[in-house]
Amino acid sequence: MNIDEILTRFEMGNLSKEDAVKMLSADGTLEMAYAKLDIGRKKRQGFPEVVYCSGKKDDYLLEIFKKLYELNGEVLGTRASKEQYELLKNELPQIQFDEESSILKIEAPEKKHIGKVVVCTAGTADIPVAKEAAEVAEFMGANVEKLFDVGVSGIHRLFHNLDIFNDASCVIAVAGMEGALASIVAGLVSCPVIAVPTSVGYGASFNGISALLTMLNSCANCIATVNIDNGYGAGVLASQINRQTYEK
């Protein structure tokens, strides 16, 4: 929310004076008994705090989600389960859940989307991580296009779809096994590439370490690598690149 939105919600009685003051401060923190919500994050970074759902107690998760939604008019959760979705839906019936990406969200209506981020995968098994990245980037205001199953075992599939990369601000390349897709894409496009290694693969892939090392050792230009299965981190970085590219 911008300053006008914060003041309007305060005037309408939808926001306490204490919360309004904290939100107007760049380092504002809202203390809860079990959490310290970073309610100044949207002002500092352009998007509100995101909830990592896995492992959270039900009552903690519910109250954090409700408070962030109250403060921001939208909320995003990652690595959520279907059971957590059912729990939250009882009090937040408008919440949406994508089981493949494990994303929970309530999105602000009529959100503006800008630019273009392309998310591509080497294989179909990489789609859950890719969809997490796509959901996050889209929630944070990017237009997202997806291209799945174009890995090196049939590289012609990628070459037949190169037009999708036109005008992209960045590309997220998601791959397991040996992780070569990111290097190939980075050698073909004129924008930054965010490489995401996945834990997909047989024994010597070491649950994604093989792909991670390939991506870290890439000789392609303009490529950066996030952690194994970290679709969220890739989506956030892509949204920042996209926002700074198209909001100039």
C-alpha cells in the first residue's frame, strides 16, 4: 500500500493508528507473540512479506495470514499443504490454492501486471518448482509466460519456441538431472537468466547438487543461480528485475 491507501484505510477504521504508523515507517515491525511481521517491506522492496507455510503451527499460520491480509489487502504463502489450505479457507473463503506449486494466495483485485518474465523447464518433473516461480513473479506484478519440457534430451523443442523470449526482461530456467538448460538459454537470449536447479534425477544427481554445480559453473553470460528447488527465490528476483526494467 502507498501512503494514500494507508491513510484512507485508517480514516475508514480498517487500520489502527499503531499499525498505520508502523506501515509508514520503512523499518516497521508488528510484534506478535510468535512472529515479528515486517510490515514495512512493501514500502522498502515493492511487495509485502511472504509466508513460508511448511512447518508452521495451524494457529500461527492462520493469524499471520489474517493479519497480513488485513494490512496489505493481499497475501501470499509458499510450500503450503492441502490441509493448510482447508484450514485457512474456513476463515478466508476467498483464498486460492494451487496444489502443484504449493502456493496459497489472496490477490488484490485489478492488480496491474507489467513487462514479461519467461519461465521454462527442462522436463515435466520440474514443473512444480517452475510453477512456484511463476506464481510468485505473477503475484508480484509481472506478466509471466511458461514453456515446459524443452530440455537438452530434445533440444529442438527449445529452438522451435525461441520467439517466446522476445521482449522478456528475464528468464527463469528450471532443470534437474545435469542442469544444462540454463546455460543453453543464457547463450541464446539478451536478458538475464535465473537458473533454478531441481532435485529431479537419478542417484548421481545427488538430489540437485549436480544441477546446482553445473549452473554455478556455467560459462554463459548474464546467468545467476538460486538454491535447489528455490522457485520462490527465482520468482522474487525475476519480479525485481522486471519491475526495474519496465518502471523506468
